[in-house]
Amino acid sequence: MYRTSDVPDHPTRQCPGCFRTLVVGSPNFHQDSLCADGFTRKCADCRNEAERIRYSLEAPQRARAKRERRAERRAHFESTGHYEAA
Ligand SMILES: [Zn+2]
């Protein structure tokens, strides 16, 4: 917990991702209860960008998992003649 004398009315933080200095709090930073002051270290824009990249990097994995599920269902259908939703 901060003593009020330690913090200005609108504490700011420099984002380590884009090096902009922004007022800590919504909408500049996402809330995160694990962080010391309740907000993420990186700004919301950087978090969103990182999430977008992560999602796109995982696209091949999602496509492969989908193919595998389809193959399993097809094999099941061909062996039994019954289609069962997965
Ligand atoms: Zn940033």
C-alpha cells in the first residue's frame, strides 16, 4: 500500500514495450491483481499487440488439432458406420 505522500494524483509509468509514459490505470493499463500496484507493467496497446501475435503464432497448432479431430471422427465413422459428434 502506498502512502499518499509517495504518489502524485495521477501516477504515471513508462511502458517497457513502447516507452510511452502513460497514466497508470484504465484504459492505458490492464488490471492485474498479481502486479504490485494492480496494473500490468506493459500498456494495454502492447498487451493487445502481444496477444494478437501469440494468437497468430498458435494458428498452425489449432489447424492441426482440428484436422486430427476430423480424422478421428472419420475413422470412427468408417469403422462403425455411425456418425457420433465428438
Ligand atoms: Zn506499451
